[in-house]
Amino acid sequence: MALVSLTIDQFRCLEHVELGFDPKYNLFVGANASGKTSLLEAVFFLGRGRSFRSRRLERIIRQGQPDFTLVGRVQHGGPPVVLGVRGARGGTEIRVGGAPAQSAADLAVHFPPQVIDPEIHKLLEEGPSRRRRFLDWGVFHVEHQFMGVWQRYYRALKQRNAALRQRGSEALAAAWDGELAQAGEQLATLRERYVAQLEPDLVRIGRQLLDLEVTVVHHRGWAAEFTLAEALQQSAERDRRYQITQVGPHRGDITVRVEGYAARERVSRGQQKLLAAALTLAQLGLQDRMAPGRSALLLDDPAAELDATNLGRIVEVVQQLPVQLFVTSLRPDLVGLGRPGALFHVEQGRIAPAA
Ligand SMILES: Nc1ncnc2c1ncn2[C@@H]1O[C@H](COP(=O)(O)OP(=O)(O)OP(=O)(O)O)[C@@H](O)[C@H]1O
Ligand SMILES: [Mg+2]
């Protein structure tokens, strides 16, 4: 059991919606612009503290309203935990179990959703920041020290970059090198270890989805033959010139390979979607093994984006994952995941009463 219920207020086109969920499979069906993706987005926001569609809260808040609120109840084994998110133009407020929480990570511990939506190919197609975010989300779920290391590294990086922007502050910038190198090595090692853990699942799912050998290579963000301390020393002059730190895990990335070749150069858009889905499903499987019974998978209109063969392959992999499903579709018969435990008919931002 993961998400038991969710109350949504003033989120996108959803004025006020109360939903009770099935622990296995929830299907939202409705016409274009009825509010299906908005419902998935709200479920995602409850666990991630952000949207998968927009970074701008003012786009997500229902037009003409000051803020949105989401209140969800999650349960796995013990007593239920209430998660709350309020989004206003100035930012989000998070509550877990009635008390204010520090960050979105506090939500994700209880309810970590993953999404496969029509934009998923961007994970491979766009710059490295999406892939770093993907990596870090995965590492967060398997390595307890991750948050501390991540925060240390990015704090040191911010301070060092601030010093680099001030003329004559070379010594101040260099004062951060020790901390940056130490936390940076740790962060890169955690990511590397995670990628090694992820790869067997990726290979297996890649085979199931594409019938090809899919592998993944991690890049630390500096030349592999040097320590980060050495790399920082070597780039000191460049760092000064460009007034920004050029090496370190903030430049880290992964390359997905298909049959040994960089996927970006080799595959079609449809295959890119399957590859990105394979990465997401591999991560979801690993995440669920670390904390069983909490994870959810959100599939936004899978039938619209994939041909019948590929949809069938995704469905097969998804059915093997013991996670709570939230799926949208124009018609109930299009998905192929069997009978939903809960079927919601969405009409103009409302859930139609059961016929
Ligand atoms: N901030 C907002 N306030 C009010 N309405 C909004 C807001 N943002 C988006 N909408 C509207 O919400 C409606 C539903 O959008 P949504 O993307 O959820 O539809 P959908 O059911 O997923 O459609 P499709 O099948 O085309 O994907 C759209 O008409 C959109 O214009
Ligand atoms: Mg949609």
C-alpha cells in the first residue's frame, strides 16, 4: 500500500478533488484537457515537492488563486502518515505528519513516485542536469549518507564560486578546495556505486523493451586519471578566468550506450523514449527493493506515445514491478494493464460520479 487518499485544491484546472486510491492500479480516463495529467502532476508533486511539467509555481496554481494545497495520506504497514504541500508564488511549504519539513526529501521518504510521460526522452536528449537529477534521486534512495555529502559539496561549490567572482579573492576560493575535493570525491563515488547497482536491471529491462544491449557509463565530472584535488589545482587558472569552478561532480553525467554505441547518436525518438523508460523502470525497481511497498509509477497517456508492440513491452515490465500505478488514458481499454482497482472518469477538472 502506498498512497491511500489525496485531496487537491486549486491545482491547475482542479478546483477541489478528493480521491481514494487502489493500492495497485488507478486509472484516470477522460477527454483531452479534462485534467488527467493535472491529476498525475498533483500525485507527483505530493511525493517530490515539484512538478514534472513546469518549474513555475504560478503556472500550476489554479488561475486567479493565491495558492494550491495537496493533502495525501500514505500507509505502509504502520499508522498512516499525512503529507501536505502548499504552493504559492513565493515557494512551497511542506508538512509531514503535521509538522513543517525541511525539504522535498522528507516527502519522498514516505512516497517516492516516478513518472513516464510524453517528455521522457528529454532525459537522454537534453543537457546533463536532468541526468544528474535522475542519478541523485536514485542515490538518495540507496545511500543513507547521500544528502549530507550532497549538501556539503554544493555548499562548498557555491562559496568557492562566489569567491571566484570577486576580484582578488583567489586565496578565499582556494580555501574551499579541501572541502570541495573531499565531498566531491565522495559524491562521485556514491553516484558511481549507484550506477553499478543500476546497470544489471537496466541491461535486463533494456533487453525486454528494445531487444538490444543497453549499458550505462558514469562520468565523474573531471578527468578520471586525477583526483579531484589534482583536477582543481590544474584548472585553477581557468576557474579564475571564467570565475566559476570547471571540474567536479556538478559536471558529472551518464552516457547510455546501445550495443556499445552512445545512444544519443544512434537511436530513433521512439527508441529514446524506451531507453529513458528503461532507466526509469530500472531505478524504480531498485528503489522499491530498498524500501518495499512505497513506490509509485505514474504513466501519462502511454497509449498515445507508443506503438502497440512497445506499449505491450512496457506493460509487461510494469506488471512485474510491485508498485502502485497511476495511469491516464483517453479510453479505458487502450492501456492493456487489465482491470483497474479504481477507475476515475475525469470531466472538466472534476471526477464524474461512478455510473
Ligand atoms: N494554472 C491553471 N489554472 C487553470 N487551468 C489550467 C491551469 N493550467 C492548466 N490548466 C488547464 O487545465 C486543463 C487540463 O489540462 P491537462 O493537461 O490536465 O489535461 P489532460 O486531460 O491531460 O489532456 P490531454 O488528454 O490533452 O493530455 C487544460 O485545459 C489547461 O488549459
Ligand atoms: Mg494529458
